[in-house]
Amino acid sequence: MSDPAKASSTTTYAHAVFTTKHQRGALTNPILTRCQQVMAEVCRDFRAELREFNGEDDRMHLLVHYPPSIALPRLANSLKGVSSRYLRRQFTGHPRTYLSGEHLWSPSYFAGSRGGTPLTVVKEYIENQKHPGP
């Protein structure tokens, strides 16, 4: 995709935050690494691009560049649903309360446009999240 500094008015960016249904400890470094890969694939399926990704042990932050023809709730629900299915299948040794139930993610999420905020500020905020250790 094009350089974000040269983005036209037809590009849309969203900062999304997904939280886990069960609080602390659900997301480990290997889980977040795999989740980033899955979410990047889902974005490509939507003709979108995952520009930034980071997370903590109970939430993740994404900066997504997507076409205005895509409904953000549909994209967010696909990101959550697909990642949940993949992670539950792949990380079967993780405690059952986190990944083996029906839902990994809380049903709600935050998604905000960047408004007049420069992309570099949003990217820096996401990069500075406290990624869990190994």
C-alpha cells in the first residue's frame, strides 16, 4: 500500500483495541506473535493492511489501514473470530479458562479513527504497550 504520510482522503485508518474475556494472563508472547500473523492474513482478505500491532497480557492494539468500502465492525468481528479459532486450536496447552472456552475476546472493542493525530503518534503509542515476556 502507499506511504501513510502520502495517504489520500480515500484511505481510512483505525486504532482498534481488543480485550480478552478473562483478564490477565490470557495473551503470552507466542500467542501474540501468532495472533499478529493471523490478523495480518485476515486484513489482507479484506484488502486492508495491518500497519502496527502490539499487545499486553489481556489486550491488543492494532493500527489498520482499510478501504472505506469495508465496514469496520465487520472487519473487527472477523479479526476477533478468526484469531480466536486459530489460537484455541494451536495453543491447546494454555489454561482452559483463557483459550478453550467459546470466546477468547470480550464481545466489545474500541475502534477509533486517528482524526487529526499524525500516524506516527498512534504508531508510537501502540509500540509502547507492555508486551508480555516469553
